Amino acid sequence: MSNETYTLFATLLMQGFAGLSLFSVLLLMALGLAIIFGQMGVINMAHGEFMTIGAYTTYLISTFAETHGFLGESFFLSLIAAFGVAFAAGYLLEIVLIRRLYKRPLYTLLATWGVSLVMQQVFRQAFGAREVSPALPEWLSGSYQPATGIDLPVSGLMLLVLMLVVTFGVWLLMYRSRWGIQVRATTQNRTIAGAVGINTKRVDRLTFALGCGLAGIAGAAFTTIASTGPTAGGLYIVDTFLVVVFGGAASLFGTIASAFSIAQAQSVLEFLMTGSMAKVLTLVTVVLILMMRPEGLFSLKVRK
């Protein structure tokens, strides 16, 4: 292999790995939205702001950890705290607003869009308009070099591991647990689910909060590859909805396949053209596929 060919191969490989990092964040975001939108039918336009909650939580913990000498362990603490804070915020939002809007998707869209604007303003007041970056532990810096000229960021490798662990956990929770059965039963027939003793209101509340908590984890992961601002989460909400719709609502495997396809397409296309044109071309391709297959890549077969 000539030097020019090897250099091109190494560049494309590293660009593909950058796509995997984007895929990890997108999938973590989409898992939460797939639960909220796919299972509950709620169009949560504030989902990106729950990602921002997780990112700012990570920033605060890392700042505190840096001054108190435990920065090395702060990332794992941040993941737990980001999930907990976003989960609690989602739980509160469901009680105050979302529970009054079930089966009215347009109302949920408008209401949560308003919530997202309010949350963005709260972030500006609390943290300022400038973007901030948390202090990362030393073990998350640097890169792994499997071959000459190929550098893979350690933070990106950590993102992949985190994504695999969380995805497996969501699969276990939704398809191998009693609570997952209750969620699917409530989704398919709320009246019958309530008749057999399932507390459907509690299921709704915890399901929405879980989706928000997963967005918080995505926010913590996001801080390893980019800085955080008041509108950081909003920049990902369109891509996240695109992943869920393209993959097929309520399909975990479809969400994974869709996130991987969109992230890799954007990463490779951004290497060949401008970022804006890459997004446009990806969007047009997805729309054309959805025109031929409106139910998405994978759709669940349900008995009528």
C-alpha cells in the first residue's frame, strides 16, 4: 500500500471513528426519546434541554472535583448525577404538565417547545450565554494508536463502552423485566392494563422520567467531545427525532440502526463537503427513504 493510499485510509478510519462518537451521543439521546415518543406518543421538544441538564451537571461536578482533588473519579459520579437530576426534572414535568396532555400530540409539541425555551433562558441566567467545558480526568485525555498515523481518542472509546452498557441496560429493562411488561401493556391497552392491577399513572410518570434521565446521560457523554451552552441540546433535537422516526417508533433495534446510519453518513459527508451540505444531503436521503417506507426501517407487528 502506497503512502498516499495509507494516509487516505487512516484519515477515513479516524473520520469513521468520529462518526462512532456522534453515533454514541445520538443513540443515548434517541433511546430516551424512543421511550417517550415511541412508547408513550409524547412529542417532547424539550428533550434536548434534558441533555443540557446532564451536561451542566457534569460541568458543576467536575469543577467541584477539580478543586477538591477527586477529578479522576468525577466522570462516573457525573454520569449517575446527570441521570438523577434529569430523571427528577422529567418526573416533575410529567406531574405538572405532561400528564394533562396524553393522546394530544400537537399540544405536547407546543407545550414542550415552550418548556424548552424557558429552560434555555434558565440556563442563560444560571451559567451565562458562553459555552463551558468541564475539566476531564487525565485518563480520558490522549489517544490510542493501534497503527502508525491512526489516533483514536480515549474519550471516544469510553463513549462507545458507555453506549453499549446503557443500550444493554435499556434492553433488559424494557424486554426482560416486569416493569417493561407493564410499560408495553399500558401502551397497547391502558384500560385493560389498569383492570389487571397495573398503576398506569405511575408507569407513565416513571417512563417519561426514564427517557429524560437517559438524555441526561447523553449530556454527560456529550461533554467529552464538545463544549456546552444554553442551546447545546436544542441543536441535537432534530437529529434525534430523525433517528427515532427513521428507525421506526418503539423499535430498539431500529433506533440503533438508524443512529448508526445517520451518524456515519454525516461524519463521512462532512469530510467530503461542508457541514451544512452534509446535513442537508443526509436529511434528503432519509426523507426519500421514509416516503417509500413511512413506518421506518423497522416496525413492530402488533395484532389488531
